[in-house]
Amino acid sequence: MPAQDGEHPQRPGGQPLPPVPFAQAGRRLAAAVAESATLTGRCIRLSRRDVEALVMAVVLPLLMMALFVYVFGGALAGRAAYVTYVVPGIVLLCVGFGAASTAPAVAADMTSGMVDRLRSMPIAGSALLTGHVVASVARNAVATAVVLAGALAMGFRPDAGPVEWLAALGLLLLYVLALSWLAAGLGAIASSVQSANALTFAMLFLPYLSSAFVPTETLPGVLRAVAEHQPITPVIEAVRGLLTGTPVGSAGPLALAWCTGLLGGSVLLAVFLPRRRLAE
């Protein structure tokens, strides 16, 4: 006879049938989404209290943009032309600062007993990292909007239509996700908050060895090779081309390849390497 509401389906002999795999998968997915949403809210609240990280992610890029535009812009290409050139690089620099702050936040949770509390509850360890990553994306969205508003005030006039804006923002989102997952993975394997800060040094330094501030052809031999064969330069060139209406060329496919590969590798680093510590 058919099972009543609230009862498990049974075989003719009265033994319960095994749970339907698809139903189990759906319940697990719903639970994982709810857990990640809860921890995301916690991470966003912690971000609002971390004034130093907010200042680093927003105020410092604005100050650097003002420095390069008003102090060096006249000597390099003229202020009006240089602000158009430098804004995409400043936006990626801002994203790097914001994503890098994820690593010490994760390391603090790993070393302060937060993971021990999660281990005692039926919560997936990856939900903690997902919460930090989503909070990082939210922080970076606000910081990027502030930086773009400052750029417009300094004379930045993008020549992009709706499609180009959507493409540029989509590429920036992919880049933010990749950097945030990388920072979360580094924070999860770091032994302390200080070591997590040290591990993210390359994320903060690489934009200076790219086409963010000057064209790569103006750099000396070794630095030019580094600038032209690292992931940040094609992302900057693709965003610059989309926002200013100049040809993107091969920078677009290269940027997508770099960001996709970095995102995949970062997720593997974040989820599988610290598996025991996260009590998966």
C-alpha cells in the first residue's frame, strides 16, 4: 500500500526502501547553501568591524590613483590621457588588496577555535571558506564601485556600451573569485595570521610588475618578460580595452584562461589540502 505522509516507502515485505539518491543530494545541497549563507553573514559582519582592512581595500587604491594621476600623469602622458590608462590597473590593485584580506581572516578562524566548534556540528567545513569568499566578493564590489566613482571625479571617461560594461564586470568577477579562493586556501593552510599575510605578498606585488601603470614595452628586458607572461597583464589589458573602446585582441582569451585556471586550482587548494583541518 502507498506510504502515508511522513512515512518511509516500504517494500512488499514491510522493509523500508533505501532513500532516493536524488532526494538525498537535494537535501544536502539545500543544507550546504543554508550553512554557507549563515557563515557568509557572519563574515560580512566581521568585515564591517575590520576598519583597517576596509581602509586598505578602498582608501589606499584611491590615494595611489590620485598620486599617479596628479603627480606622475603630466610627465607620463598628460593627466587626462593617463587617468584613462591607469584606472583598470588601479581597479585590479584594489581587488588584490580586498581579496588578500581573506587569507588572514581564514587563518584567524583556523587558529582561534572556530573550526573546532564547527567540527562538533553537522556543518561542512567548506561552508566556512565559501562564506569568506562570498564576503570577499561583496567587499570588492563595494570597493570597486568607490574606486570607479573616484576615477570619474578625476576625469576618467570610459567609452563602453552596456555589453562592454557587462563583459568587463564579468571578467572582474571571475578574477575576484579566483583571487578570493586562492587567499582562502592560503589562509586555511597557514599556521598563523602573520604567515597568511606573508603568503599573499605575491597577490599584492604582481600588479606593479604588469601593464597597470606603464606599457610593458617601456620596461627593461627581464621585467618586460615577467610583465608580459603573468596573469594580471592580460586581465588589465582586456578590461582596459573593454572600457576604453580599444581592441582587446588576444588579451581577452588569455585573461579568461588565466582566471579560469587560477579559479580551478584555487578551489582545489582551498577544499582538498586543508581537508582534515576543516573536518570534511
